[in-house]
Amino acid sequence: MNTNEIKSTVKQLTETCECLSCKTKYKENKINVIATTKKEGLFEMHCDKCHSTSLVTVMINKITQLEGQRQHSKIESISKNDVLDMKNFLQNFDGNFKKIL
């Protein structure tokens, strides 16, 4: 992910995600980038109200237009189920990345 994609992702996270515990929307300054690759990013989000933390993985989908061969980034929407799936995964995750990769 490049800088513009990260900024766009953070903006979308503030607009679409809410704390699983108290339903408060996340603020931009409470979203941290943990890691990125060309197509993915791992973000940590802290809730100002209840002080819980959530982790979100975002995947970037590149769409190439035939006219002028310009590329546009499209950020896939993150659903509540996506966040719940990650939360459920992390509850049982022992921190051993080698085992899951």
C-alpha cells in the first residue's frame, strides 16, 4: 500500500467501522498502521470511549481502466462480519504466525 492508499483506508475505516464493544466510531488519530504489503494492510484501532482495541486487515483491489491505462485503487468495504471474524480469530490466536502461515 502506498501513502495515498493508507490515507484513504484510514478515512474509510473512520466512516465505516465502529467499536465492537460500545459502537463508537473510531477517530483518525486512533488508527495505527501495523504493517502493509502491496495489496494489504493491518491496522490497529483504539476506542476513545471504552479503550478497547481492534485489529483490521484491509485488502486493496486494483482496477485497471483500458482508457489511458490509468489505475485506480478501490478499497473494499469492511463489514461488521469481517471485524467479528477477526475478533473471533484473535481470541484463539496464540501469536504463532509460523503455524498459520
